[in-house]
Amino acid sequence: MISRIRLETGLLDSLKAILPFPPRPSEKFSLQLKSFFSCKEVLFFGSGRAAIFFLLKALPQKKVFIPAYTCVVVKEAVLFAGKQCIELDINPETFSFDSKILEKKIEKDSIVLATHQFGIPCDIHAIKKVCEKNNCLLLEDSAAAFGTRIGTKPAGTFGSASILSFDYTKTLTCARGGAIVFNDISLYEKVLKSVPALKNDSLGSFIKRFFFVSFYNFFASPPVYSIFTLPLLTKNSLFADKGRVSRQLSPEYNKKFSDFQARLGLVQLSRIKRTIEKRKKLALFFHGQLSKIENLWIPKKESLENSVLIRFPIIVPSSDKIFFYEACRAEGLDLGFSFSYSLAEKEKAPNAFFAGEKVLDIPFYSSLSANEMKKIVETVKKASLKSDLNGLVALATNNPKKQRISFLLEEKQNGKTIGAAGIVSRRGLPFFFLAVKPGFQGKGIGSSLVKKFFEEKNPDFIFLSVSNKAAEHIYLKNGFRIIGKKGKSIFMVYEKKKTFASMASVFFVSLFLKK
């Protein structure tokens, strides 16, 4: 099983990080970050969300504009800072602000938090113009974009300040933690004065960080991942955050950035150029391979050439993304769930809502082997072909996630499923389903599948429900009889010959229809 995440650090790095060298590691780490970003100052915090919180809390503006498709902790930090959070719809190409929508909705003297989601740069130049025109403060959320460049400048150097995150999944991880990168020295001084004394890392927290960093990649390796780690993730429902805002500050808001975390950052900075180049090559490889798959959306090549992604997002074809996920998992590939939600209602942010429903992440880390990369591509391709079938099953059945398909026929054209028929179990009873893809209906495909079904399956008895007269007449001609109606659905049964089992089943369905 290929795991969805591996860390860019490990046991050797964590062992180096517990040594007392270099002294004053936070100062050295700060200097190196200032050099990397060509910025004026850096402040460290226990988490990225804390960095957002303390930055916003020091500012007088009352309203903060954020993209509706982003991590819920961003909204959480905005609200805890006492600000009004305004979520705007996204540009589906960048997963961040649509600058035209921002221009229409912006209010003067507000804050705009421009997000480089997944490491894909947002339209920062257009966003900056909107901010300047409306006297708004531009901040950047570069939590996912360490190493991404926009033109000749790093992402995070266009606003007055930028947020960094050093969480476990990031390109540069410090076993959690965050920072504010300041391009405005007066803003730095204002925030510095407002930050209270933060708590040192407890021994328990240090031990957790050390062991997670040291041994996570062991638990992410096959077969350990498939035997132990993945079942644990499944049991604890760590597949998708539901976008719920916390009602109280978590301990992460009040923690200091420790020396251990700073040393861990320094160890990785010593090889960051290599890590960045590997991730860039990986992104271009996946683009070159996955762009050949029809109906699968991936980021544009031009947005990847100077980007350093923390995740490689794909928008899956027509079917529910759970179908797609399960198809990949069955082949030994675990996909990640970014944000399976929109922070705004569907009517206000349709693109963000769509992204929440459809985005999955393929495994994306520099330690992927050539064989793993090849398997990821092959598996995603296979799942995308299955997704047409799953979409048809979803069309033909009421609740496919809770139903077991025991017999399945497909009609294909040019390698793609255009029709499907089979048996789905409902309350333990066999129900026939049939679906033909729009554009292929009225060409005899359905009749052919029905004929093939009876020839191959030869059922003793089977139920179905239809909702239109044309379908009703077709099935009556094929030996079905009507046993009742519920709402707009007509329930029918086919019995080769009446048996105790078929009569008992018909009686059971009849009782259901009378409820």
C-alpha cells in the first residue's frame, strides 16, 4: 500500500536536532529564513494558526477576506482574533481568490489573506492591485508554498507579512510550528509588542514530536501502512475534516517554538534546494502522465513550473470521490483528503463547494520511488475508467455506498463504460438496476444489457423499481409484474417460477410499500 503521506524528515534528522548544536538555534533559523525570503524579520510560534491569530490580533482592521476553500483553522484563527471573517469563492485553477470576485466584494480598510493553496501561486499581482486600490492590508498565507516562486520572488514576499507553517506534511517540517515573515518592519514591531509570554514545550510534547518525526515514515511503509496505520486512520475517521470551527483556543496557540523544532528546521534547510527540485520534478512527472487521462482535472503545467507543492490535487471524474478513493485503495494506493468542505454556502461559493466535493490528493513526497510513481499513475488511470461505471451505478441506485453489488455487466465503447446493469442488494433482496450514459440512450444499449443479464444470470426471482411508463412497459414485456408503488417509484418482480422464497420476498416488499 502506498501511503498518502511520508515526511521529508526522519530519525537521523531528529537525532541531530536533540544535540545542543548550534547554540541559539531559533536565531540562526530566523537568519536563514530572512535570507531565503529576503525579508526584514521573522517571528516563530507553536503553530501556523497561532501565527495567523497573533498577526491579526495586533491589527486594527475589523474584516478579513479569505478564500472559501481553505483549512478551517484559518477561519478559526480569524474569529479568535476578534475579526469578521468573509469567505469568497475561488478561482478553480488556483483554489484561491478569484481576483474579479474580490474586486466586487472588497471593502475599504480591510485585510486580505491571499492563499497559495497546495503551493500553487494565487493571482497575487491582481490581488495586490485590488488591495492598493481599496486601502486594504495584503497578507499572504504561504503555509503550503515554501519554495514556490512567482516570477523572480518567493511566494510570501508580496504582502506586508506572510504566514508559514512547519506542520508534519509540509515541505519544511519542524514537527509543527509556524512563523510570520515580515516585509514591513513597523508591522513586526506592532505584533512583537502584542504577543504575550508563550509556554515552553512540555516534556510530553517534546517526546511526541520526537517519536512522530523519527518513526512516522516506518509506519508509512508497506506493509506496515496497510496492516496497522491505514486501519488506525480509518477507525479514527482521519480521512476528511468536516470544516467545524473550534469554540476554544487549543494549546497550540500558546506554545513557544522550541529549540528542537528550530534545529530540525536547520537540518532540513541545509538540503532544501534538493528537496524543492525533487518536488518540482515530481509535479511535472505527474502532470505529464495524468494529463493524458480524460475527465481528470489536474493543475496546469504553467502553474507548476515554479511551484513547490505539498499536495498534488486532482479533481476526480463524474462519480462520488469516495468511489474513486475506494477504487484506488483496492489497488494498493491510499489517497489524501484535503478540505472536504467549503467554508461558505454552495450558493455563495459554488467553486469552493465543488472543490470540497471532488478534490483528492495523490501521494506526493520526494521519497517516492520510480515504481511507486508508475503505480500511482496506473492506479489513477484505472480508477478514472471505473468512475464512469460508478457514476452510472450511482445514477441507477438510490444509495450505492450502503449497497452491495453482486453481479455486474458493462457495455463499453472505446474503452469507456457507457452502460451498466446488475444486481444490487437492498435489505438483503436482489434488485436489478440498469443505466445508460446520457448521449447513448435510445440506441438499444439498455435492451441489449437486459437480454445479456437474463442469459448470463438466469435469475430465479429479482425485483426492480422504475419511475417512468416507458421503462414499465419494457419490463412488463420481459416477464416482470407490478407489485406496488411508493411515491413515484413502481416496484416490479420477475419470478421464473413461484417458490416459497420468492413469495416470502414479495410479501416482505409489499409490507414495505404499505408503510
